[in-house]
Amino acid sequence: MEMSEDFTDTPDEEENGTDTPDEEENGGESFADLLDAYTSGMNEDIQVGDRINGKIISIGRDTVYLDTGTKVDGVVEKAELMDEKGEVPHQVGDLLELYVVACTESEIRLSKAMSGIGGLHMLEDAFANKVPVEGRVKEACKGGFNVEILQRRAFCPISQIDLKYVENPEDYVGQVLEFRISRIEDRGKNIVISRKQLLAEAQEKSSRAFFATLSDGSMLSGTVVRILPFGAFVELVPGVEGMVHISELSWTRVESPEEVVAVGDTVTVKILKIEEGKKPNQKKIALSIKQASGDPWETVEGRFKLGQKIAGKVRRLMGFGAFVEIAPGIEGLVHISEMSYTRRINKPEEVVSVGETVPVMIREIDAARRRISLSIKEAEGDPWLEIGERFKAGQRLDGTVEKKEAFGLFISLTPGITGLMPRSKMSLATDAAKLENSRPGDTVKVLIEEIHPDRRRITLAPGDAEVAGEWQQFAPATEDRPMGTLAEKLQAALKDKK
């Protein structure tokens, strides 16, 4: 404070600490002036029901004090601000939005809502100023609930107790909730209240804050709330839902959303796109569950290698083969030629069916083109690898006619091993006509004449042919006795008899 150059104090005045009567005349400031200066610009017009923003100035053991913008501080019960853990999630300097529930010259009582004992005027103030009131749900009744607010009975329609559909009204009985007075008549004898309005406003506020931080590509978690044939709806925050199209549920082919998710599941999603909806302030959010986990083809070369045997599930059948899924989102093709060593395959359905789990071996990986070549027959094993241990030249056994051709019979010796009996040798059978008339599926006796594992060929002769020397003539050739054909040996035997 600046003082005039002519201003002086007498010794007595300094001891008594008083100003001279001429203080105001000489440019000094009185206590009244200082008080006016202190209170100037402050909002003294605070009334019950007002909603104010106050800054926390101190946090006590039971109460929290706030700067109300007036010379009187505001007070709110600490318990009212506590979270579920029993802690106050605020600190000195934070701004809180509260309602004025009582106002005197020495104190301004603040609260999130009006509660406790109050008269008709408090109810009317709450109704006029749209101040929330605290109420206890006493009982469920026809069409709604009886609720006690400020020691008076009020009625809350069942449609106004929550934003969601109420399946079990009894769940709300006994709860202390906040309501807004919708109607008050007959001096408080007829009071109608709504909780839905408050929830909708809070939800709208939360939604605006949520969208302010949201962008394409964001990753967040949500809860599956609805499932339809074309996809699933996921609630991201209360009042904000996005849709995961069926094609974005999994890298695996999905026929029905229920194969992947169920209502109540917590899922991680990626925001694909945010668009304006048809209604004002409405947003359409496209989500993806599969992209939240990454593209499986990006790591396929590190997870699989050539020659690896693995189990997979048949997903699709085509005329040329079957697509088998060996990992979520990773499908390979088993060509029809790679389905079996043991039989000729005309259609994939002869070997596998959709949904069946089959062993496969990886033959080729082309990550760039997203292609994997698989083989079922290689995974099961090549029966020709053990042909030398199972069959010998000169061996007699039963076979099954597999196919009849003009040049002879294809006869299966065991699954995957088929030999040819040339027509020229069929006449050597005891009953050549019977052999000639045999059909696929008939059992016939055969004699193994030659085995060529490198060419996957076995030459057969009738098993009941009367051949001199029997199996000895089919022994391996030597320098003294070169190997000839069966016909040549028969001719030689006939000459000897003559």
C-alpha cells in the first residue's frame, strides 16, 4: 500500500497501533475498504440447489473443504466422496462439481445430492433446480417402486429406475440411489421421481469424454452385450457400443458368431472406423477382435517348417482337395493327390469331412502368397518304404481285385500296395475263365513274380498256376541261371516233357 509523502505517525500513535483521524484524508485505507476489496467480484448469490464448482483447499479426517468463490468455504462429508476402496480419489487443488444443500452465513454445506431430513421447500427447490435427491428403495409395487426421499414417499416408475430393462425389480429394493424429481403435487403428497434421467446425463457426459480420446486404430477392451447372425455388439463404456462383424471375429472362418464369443465375454478389440450415425450425437463404431491379436501369417515361417507333422481341422472341401486349418487363421491345401497312398481318390469326401481333425505334413510354405501345401498321405507314411520287409518274389497270398483293365487286373495286396497281373499271365490260372470274369472287390490268389520298389511296381501271376519248381524259379538271377519270364520257363518245361 502506497502512503503519501506527507503522512506521518506520532509516537503515541505508533505505540497504540492506531491511525490518525486524517488517514482517509491523507490517502490511507480503512478496514472496511480492505474488506470490500477482498470480497469484490465474489459470488455471494449462492442458494440451496445451486450446482457449483469448488476447488479443494484441505482434506480433513471427516470432511473436505472447498473454495466456493465466496468468503464462506464449502464443506462436504468425506465419506460421500469415497470410492469403492474407501479412499478419496481427489487431492488438494482438484475441482469438484457439487450441489448446495444448506447455506448459512458461516457455512455452505455441499453434497452430490440432497439427503436426510428436509421439508417441502427443499423438495420444491430440488424440483425447481433439478437437484438430485437421495432415496432408499423401500419396496417394489405395481408399475414401479416406493422410494423414501427426505422422509417422504415418492413413486419411481419401473421404466425410470434404470437405463436397461428391469428383469428382477427385487434387486433394487433396499438400495440407496440418487433420483431427480419429475413431478411434485398436492404439497408433496404426490411425488414422482426418475433415476433414468440422471443416468442418461452421466452416460452422455462419459460418452463425450470417451470419444474425445478415441481414434481409428485404438486398442481397448469391452464386453459382449448382444449377438446377431452378422456379428457381435461390444460395449466399450456405458452407453457406447461398437459392432464386430462376423468376418472380424476371428482369423478362422466363422459360420456363426456363437462359435467365437458369448454374451458377457470380455474381449480386446481394435477400432477400425468411427462414423456419424443416423441420429444426432450418435456414432457408429466398427470393431475387430481378430486384428487386435495380430495377423497370424506374419509369424507363420517362425512357427512352422517343411516336413513338420501336425494335426489340423478340415474347414472346406473343393473338387481338387481340402483346406485344413493348422492354426487359427492359417489354412493349407491338401491336394487330392496328397490324400492317400492306400487307395485311388476321386473326391476329397472319400477321405475326409468338414470338421474332422486329420494328421498332415507340411510340404511347402509361401508366406508372401499366404499359401501352405499339406499332405495327409505323407503324414500317415508311405507303405512302399517297407515293401522289402513285407513281400518277397515267389510269395503266394490273397489279394483283392481293385480295377479291371483291358491289359490286366490291378490287385491290392494290402492298403497302399497294388500289383498288376497282366492278361498274358491270367491264362496260367487253373480256372482262367473265373479269373477273367472277376470283379472289383473279389478275392483272388496271386503269386508275386517281380518287385520294383523304385518304380512302385509289382508284377503278379495267378496264385494257383501249376508251375514247375514253384517259387525256386522266381529266385534272384545268377550267372549260371539267368532269370527269364514265366512264359519262357513254361515253354521250356513243355519241351522237356516231349
